[in-house]
Amino acid sequence: IISGCSKDAAEKRECERQNIGYVTITNTSKNPYDISIDGVFKFELAGNKFKDDVKVSAGFHDYKAVQVSGYVLYPTVKKITFSVWICAKKSWVIP
């Protein structure tokens, strides 16, 4: 007996196999920010730029953005905790 199942339906999507979701981080400042997830530095995000589809394991994570330059006394620091489910997309806008 031949089944009518397509190859796409038979195989799980990459995000399901890897148990990951995606975060888009947008920097609306003209200044760059260092981005950390769960206390681990990930990348520097330039001013007025965004990074799309940052892969994170599904679940809750701590996100932190620290201003790299353009401040007088102290950098702006933004922190947030949120969850991303398997194959879901979330957005975070800083500062």
C-alpha cells in the first residue's frame, strides 16, 4: 500500500528536531549594544540595525543589552526574561 504522505510532512522541521525558537533583536538607538543571552555574550548589535532569527533553545532565557558607546557616565543596560517556544518567533526592541 502506498501512502500519500509528502516528504515535508514525514520529516520534522529543523526547529522541531533541534528544539529551538527564534528571536529578532532590534536596536532603535544610534549607539551599538552588546547582546548576551543567559549571561553569555553573543554579538554586538550596531545602532539602528536588527538581527533576525537568533536561534535559542525553546524555553525561558535571560536577555541583556549593554550600550557599548555614546554614553556620558554609565551605559544603558536593558534586561528582560521571556520564553520562546519550539519554532516560534519573538521580538525584542532595545533600548
